[in-house]
Amino acid sequence: AQTVTQSQPEMSVQEAETVTLSCTYDTSENNYYLFWYKQPPSRQMILVIRQEAYKQQNATENRFSVNFQKAAKSFSLKISDSQLGDTAMYFCAFMKQGAQKLVFGQGTRLTINP
Amino acid sequence: GAGVSQSPSNKVTEKGKDVELRCDPISGHTALYWYRQSLGQGLEFLIYFQGNSAPDKSGLPSDRFSAERTGGSVSTLTIQRTQQEDSAVYLCASSLASVMLEETQYFGPGTRLLVL
């Protein structure tokens, strides 16, 4: 079974700073997908970024980028120029190819301070 | 267009009662998923629908839990004889997923269930 570990239960940074959230996973699969989701207090899970394991290039979406290290089974999220609206729970998730279900980490509560 | 919607937003019930939670996926999305988010267990997969059939219901915690989907659209998650440990946020998601292609899952706002 796959597991996803987020080792930072809480993080706090000042507005405009850069912050990196950690995620490691355990799998014997070679083909899979990795995701970062954001959950603000409204409860709605919002996709931040997605990475296909077969792609060597790290995914980026505006201020959000990942550092995907397949051999190390590591998938960290970097948020640049953090904004107050980035305050939320962040979940790392794994999906095995063909499985159609997400396996989530325990989440990191990120607070951006003014 | 409209996103995934869920109703009710909040539900309080007494132990032993049955509850029904509803999910309206994004129009045209063939795949629908139910997850449960609780303090003790985090986010757990419950069941996945492709069209009206459920190829994977491995996450349903007991036979008190069931789900159906009709017309390839709306889904209902039913919990019979609710227990206090069923208290959680129930999240629904949908995607364009075909069998061979993993598509991004889009989530609804969830239903917060409290069993007294």
C-alpha cells in the first residue's frame, strides 16, 4: 500500500517570503501522479499543482513550484512571494496509475502573517 | 461553469439514525469519488464511480455505508444506524477520468456530519 508523509504539521511565514512544504511517499509503483491540494477554511479542496512521475521536469504554476525527486520519493512544494490568501491546509496526494483514488498525507497547516 | 456541489452543508443527527449525503458533480464528468476527512484518520478514500457503476468501493468502512449514482450524475452516500465515529467531513470529487487516463479531481465543499 502507498503511504504519504508530511512531516510538518504547521508552518508560519511572513508575507512575501518563500516557504517550502515537505512531502515524502512510499510506493513500489513506477507510474503514478502526485498532487498538492490546498484547503482553506471554506473546506473546499483546490488543486495547486500536479506532477506526472514519468516527467523529469518539475511542474510550476505561477508562484507555486515543486521539487520532484523520484529516486528519493520526495515531492516538496515551494511557494514564492507568499500572500495572505495562501493561508490554508496543504495536502500532498499520490495516485497510482489506474487506481483512480488519491492517497493523502496528513496535511500541513500554513499561516501567512502580515 | 458550476463546480461540484454537495448538500447539506452541515448535518447533525442522533446516533442510530440514517443519513443521506448528496453530491452533484461537474457536468460531463464521468468519474465521481467520495472521501472522508476526520481528525483521527485524515483524508480517506471511500468509493469511486465510473458512470453508474462502482469499480472500487474498497474504502467503505462498514456495511452501514453505501452509495449509489444514477444517470451518470448525482450520487448519494447513505450511512445507516449512524455512530459517533461517523462524525467527519464527507467530500465528493469528480473528474473527466477515463479508465486509462488519470484526470484531476475537483472537489466539492463537503458535508460536515455530526453524530450526537
